[in-house]
Amino acid sequence: MIATILIVEDEAAIQELIGYNLQRAGYECLCVHDTEQAKIILNDALPDLILLDWMLPNMSGAEFARILRRNERTRLIPIIMLTARTEEADKVTALEIGADDYITKPFSPRELIARIQAVLRRSPPQVAEEVIEIDELKLNPADHRVSYGDTAIKLGPIEFRLLHFMMTHTERVYSRSQLLFQVWGDDTIADERTVDVHIRRLRKALELVGKDNWINTVRGAGYRFSANISSFVKDSNADI
């Protein structure tokens, strides 16, 4: 299982230890020291899970979790609180504000990874309700419609979810296995070639409006959504 984890932890030694062990476990890690840096990351792309320290310099993790849960764009992101607080009331508070789990310091990397895996297993891929628009390409999850300007684009359910994920994670390269997890879920029996099939179908649909080249093939790495034509990288020997 491959997922992106945002680590919001102001203690450098703890942040480094967590990041090292999660990367060894196969996760991609984004590390920041406070909520202001976290906001910058979240404005650009959404992680699959947030590890959020309770005690942070500019805003408490608890308050930041409340903000994330009130925001339509971030309310579905799983959150695990990290804290030295051990009182039962603190654990209850963490869960009441919307945290999916709570782990007290000190903790072992093995326990943390097990908690992350458990939270991700009960968090299948979600499609948020907000309309996404890049250039004139508009995706509306509420009515399952995609259009470019006045032209409607017909997509199957998998292509719709695939486009939704890529439009909310632009300019980043995702491997086939990462896309399988994000779009199909971790219980899928599909293999990586399935991703190629649906990428091909998605490009075919976008070809109608001349935007099939927004789905980039990055040689030896995977796929990327980019509306910036100058960043287009395609492998001439790729299968699709």
C-alpha cells in the first residue's frame, strides 16, 4: 500500500525519525514544522493522511484539526493526532474534534505504521463534493459531469475518479501502484495494467477537446496531470 503522509511535527528529531521509518515502510512523506507550512502543502495537493502533533508553535494541532474538518476540501482527510498527553479527557477531545486516531509519545515506529495502515484501510477513496476547474476543464462530483467550456465530456465511473484524483493532485507524478490505491482502493484485485487501460480511455475522452496531452506519461515513473504544456514529458516508447 502506497500513500502520501503529511507529517506536522515541530520537533526535528521526532519528525526525522517518523519520516525515515514511514519511507522505509513505502510511504511518501511531506514534512512541515507548523500549521502555516501545512496550509501551503494542503493548498497545493491533498495527502492521504495527516500525522498532526498536538503542541505546535503557532496553532495547536487540535485547533488545526477543527479547521480541517470544517473545510469541505479537507474534511475527509484521515488525521492521527500525535501527543504527549495521556489523560483520557485529551483522547476524547481528539476524537470529538474529528481525529481518526490518537497515539501518545513515546511510541514505536511499528505501532505508528500499524495505526496508519488501520486508518487507511477504513478510509476508501472518496470523491469530495466541490467543483474542480482547471483552465476551462470543469469536474462536478455532485452530478458526475465533466466539461470543457460548453463541451460535455462523457466518462465512465473509473475514468471520472481517475480524473478527479489527478485534477486534485496536479504536477505530481504517481506510479501505477499509487493510482491503483488512490482510485480503486487497497482491496482491489486489479493489476497495474488496468491503470494503463483507463488512462488510455481518459485520454481518448479528453482528445475530444484537444486536452489529452494534459495526462503525461513520465518514463519509468508513472503519470502526471499537467495543464502546463511546457512541462509535458512523454516516453516515446511507452505502451500508451
